[in-house]
Amino acid sequence: MTETNDDSSNNPTSAQDAPARPPVDAGGSLPPPPPYMYPPPPPPPPSRGRSLAGRLFMSLLSALLLFSIVMNVYLGLFFIRVTSGPSEATYEEGDEDQRIVVIPVMGMINDKTSWFVRSALQHLRDDPPKAIILRVDSGGGLIGACDLIWHELKMFKTAEKTKGIPIVASFGTVAASGGYYVAALADQIIAEPVTVTGSIGVMAPLFTVDRLLEKIGITPEFLVAPKSPNKDLANNISRPWTDRDRNKVREQLNRAHDLFVDRVFEGRRTQLVNRQAAVDLASGDIYSTEEAINNKLVDSEGYMDFAITEAIRLAGIKPGVRPKVTVIKPPYKLSLMNLLSGSNDMPDSFSAASMHDWLLELATPRLAYRM
């Protein structure tokens, strides 16, 4: 009997435990094993030049986006600035239907002041209040600006829509010269106990720099056309003034002074006996509140709260009704510096051109109703 040799019984590893053999292709050869790549290799590092360029591009894109946002905000505020006028801020809460509005005239009266008052009055023509309080704390200013404010107030008092609206002037620490000029038309003038007022007169601050120019070695030349030989008369700071220059300016001062007297007499006609009374008071003297009351330039003594009470009385508001009191605020002065600083008034930049304009400004006599 032939004995069969069973390899499965003698081999300790069974067929089931043997590793699987890779399939054989048709040609009878085995495929090559894959290369050993564990763990997988990292991706190649990006080029340094390309990474730097990408960062620069993203930084530039972010800067452009930020600039675009700032410019859109700026243009939006500019649109609001040019399409809106003065605004009203609440001074005292009360009945809005019985509104009283305060228009402040503070500091040096110049073209900006007159423009603000004009804009404020135009705003109030569209929404008239029951009364106006002209709050004055000023030592005066340029005669043109003062007279323009006086004119705008007169137009407001005589316009059909706003006729009869009382105007009460409330004087602060100083309401002299041009400060009194702008308030002369008020229906009632009230001054605080320590107010300085009066100074009814006009002057022209003048400067010459001929000796300074000589010391620093500058010889200026002002050429005028032969057909206008008086062009530099009273209009040249680079030479000493002559009597002819002074007399020419005095003529203008006298005309401005007569106009001031006319404005005072027109506004205080019921208090002053005649125009001569206004002339006598227009010597340039300053007056205390008590003296101004005795001279009929001021009606009574009191603070802002008393001015509000008088405005309520003149407006005919019923007793027991407390009106809302607001203060006119100027429009926001838009500039990039103002946006960054939050200020509403930044000084103009200094340059050679501004210096040139400043010197020419000094060379021009500027008549002023100032203390």
C-alpha cells in the first residue's frame, strides 16, 4: 500500500495562514512592488519671491479697501454738509409748539459770523419760532459783517411770514461796539450785571513795516498805473503814512460812525428823545449795565433766564406754559482734519501764499466797530 506524503500535516503553517500571493498577469510575471512612502512627503515649499509678492498684494488690496471706505464716509458727510443748514440743540425742554430759539453771536464778528446769522434766520423763516433771543458776547468786529447782521435781522422783522416775532437781546460779559450794533434792533435789550457795553464808535487798526523791512534789507516796490496815482493811498504798509493817507481813512471812519448812530437811533427811537441823544452817546465810551440803563441803551438787568421770561411775555405765550428753548448751531465744518480730530474748527495751513495774503490784508484799512 502506497503511503501518501501529506505536507499539510507536517507543515506547522496551514494553507489558510499562508500569505496571499499577488495575482500573476497573463505573461506569468509579478508587478513591481510600490515604493515605500510612509509617511507621505510634504508638499514642496512655495517660492519665497511668490510669497512676498502675495503678501504685498494683499496689503495693497486691504489699504485700497480701507481708503475706499474712508472716502465714501467723507463724501457722505460732504453731501450732508452741503445739503443741510444750521441745526437746533435743546437748551430747555418744553412745549415744541411754543418754541423759542437762541441765536449766539460770540467773539470777533466777521464774515463767518454774518454768514452764520444769515443762515440761521433763513432756517427760522421756514419754521418760525414764537420768539428769538440774540445772545451777544462780543467786543465787535468788521463794519461790513456787523451791518449785514443788522440788515438780516431787519429783513426778518419786516418779512410777511415772520413779522411780529419778538427779538430779545441778551448781553453776556461784553456787548460793545459792533456787539451793540447787531442788537440795536431788538425789541428788548437785557444785560447781565457785569456786562460792558456801549463803545459806540469806529476805528481802523493800521500797521506799517517800513522800518522792519529796512532792518532786514528788503526794499519793496509797489507799482501803480500812471492813470491811477492814488491807488496806494492809505493802502501801503511798506512806507510811512502821510497826513493825506490819514485824512482819507478818517473820511471813511466818519461815514461809518454816522451810520452807527443811525442804527442806534432807529433801534432805540422810542427810548431816546431824538437823534442828538444817540450822537451824544456815540463818543466811544464804554458803559456798565447801570450806566447803559440810565442812558436808555439797555432796558433792564438780567441773565439768560430773565431774557427767556421776557421773550415769553413779548410772544404772548399763556402763563403756565413753558416753551421749548433751542440754540442754533452752525453747520459742521467739513475737512479731513476735522474728521480725524473731531473738531469743528481747524486753523488754516500756513504757507508763503497765506503769508502774502496776510501782508496784503494788513495793508488794507479794515474799518471796525470794536472796543
